[in-house]
Amino acid sequence: MPPEWSIQQIHTVHHLEVLTNALSDPRGALIITPHLGTWEMMNAWVNQYGTPTIMYKPMKDSGFNAFALHARQRLNATLVPTDASGVKALFKNLKQGGFSVILPDHVPDPSGGVVVPFFRIPCLTSTLASKMAQKTQCRLVGLSCFRREDGEGFDVYCDDLNDPELYDRDIEIATTALNRTVEQMINRFPTEYMWGYKRFRGDLENKDYYK
């Protein structure tokens, strides 16, 4: 579908000023978007407000990877790989007052995470968003998109993530705070979380909660 069609499907935006205020902050803004609701539907909508830098995991099939990359970049976004060069690009964008988008609840490699509670279960949690917030002091905004109960389009929620602990120099404190904010976003519509994504599989002790 063309971007214009996707934008037309967004009916109500709750607390839009949270997003626009953050995007006008010279420190930059980091958009936190968990595996929640229909986040892909709001890509075209949020990209109206600028050109975000978004990390993506390159696919093994080069042809399909090129197709997916082209499809996503046509929505006015700059995609960077999930490696050191991508991290550098995200930092640079924030330092220049731009905005970036991160999925905070993916399971990272052990070297890129710490084990902290998520819904009271110890989970290997990415430190990337927390390190970016601590180093750049950028604004943090939670974005989520859900189908309306009447089935007529979608609503977007903008959450001001302003807990001081999100910026704490202690990475365990910061990531614990980040998981709390993600929990709060999920609790708005808990059935809309992608529970099929095995978020609880990483605790460094090889416990398998999915057996």
C-alpha cells in the first residue's frame, strides 16, 4: 500500500504534543517501539515528522534483503545495519538533533545486554537504548499503534518516557527502568503484544521458559 493510504488509516493520535515537543528538542529524540500492536502501520505516519534513522537486521537472502530495504526506505527513513556502523549512525543522528527508532525488547547477543527483570522474569535486555539516552541525554518517547475497537483504522499513543532512572549511569538501573516503561506500554493492551516473540529466552543461565 502507498504511504498516503497508511497515513489515512491513523484516526486518533493520543498526546501528539509529546512527540512533537521531543522532535523539536536539539538533543534529539529516541523513539521506543516494542513488539506491540501494529508498529509497521505507523511507519509512514511518524516519518512525516522527519527522516528517522532505524536499525534493521540484514537478511541472508541478498535479493529479498534489497527488496525489503527499498520498501522501508521509500517511507523517508534511513536504515542502518545492526552492527557497529549502525550504532555509530544512530549516535550521530541523535547528536545532530535528529531522531532514531529502536525496538527495545529484542533479545541481544550476551555482549550487548544485561539480565534485568521484565514482568518479574530475569531477561537478557539490550543496553543500546539506555546507553544512547545516557550519552546524548536525548528525549525518549514511546510509540505504539493499535487497531480501533470499531475496526475503522488505527490509533497511535505517544508516551513521554521521563523517568530519571532511564538516564542512570548504572546500566542495570537504566535497563530495568526501560523494561518498566515497556511493561506499562504493553499493559495498555496486553493482548496486542507479540508474545510469540520469545522475549524470555535469554537469561544467560540457559533456562528455557518455553519448554
